[in-house]
Amino acid sequence: MASKKEILGKIRILITQKFEDPQEAFNFFDKNGDGYLSKAELIELVKSAKVNRFLSKVVAKTIITGLDKDDNQKLNWKEFSKAVKVLLTEK
Ligand SMILES: [Ca+2]
Ligand SMILES: [Ca+2]
């Protein structure tokens, strides 16, 4: 079972190595272009970070629960960028 730290590490690698900046990652995973990352879109993000299929659902749910400040079950750019900033500065 992967630890939270490992999973966050994988997501960090995805965002820093595959994309120029977090905005590009956000736009890429916002597949329907509505300006929000839905749970389904976040699952794709987590899967792309090479987290296994089963865990990715749990992780996506945890991410939304933890970061969804306005409680609409999806992440806007502000919520996402704040989280990424923390993720990228965390050692
Ligand atoms: Ca979307
Ligand atoms: Ca939200």
C-alpha cells in the first residue's frame, strides 16, 4: 500500500516533469474546459501520476474533500493552484 507521501510525490513528479507549470496541468486535465476539475477529471490526473487504478479513486476523493473550500465537489483554479503550491514547496 502506497503511503500518502509516495502518492503526493508521484503527483508532484507528474506536474513538474510533464507540464511547464501548474496552469498547464490544470488546463490539460480539465477535459471539458469548464474551469473546474471534477472528481472524474481528478481521477485521470491521479492515474496519470501512476497511482494504481483502485487507489486513484480514493486519492481523488481525498483530494476533493481536503481542497474543495467552497464545497461544490470540484476544484477551481484557485483551489488547485494553492494545493499545488503547497505540494511543490513541501519537502
Ligand atoms: Ca472540468
Ligand atoms: Ca470547489
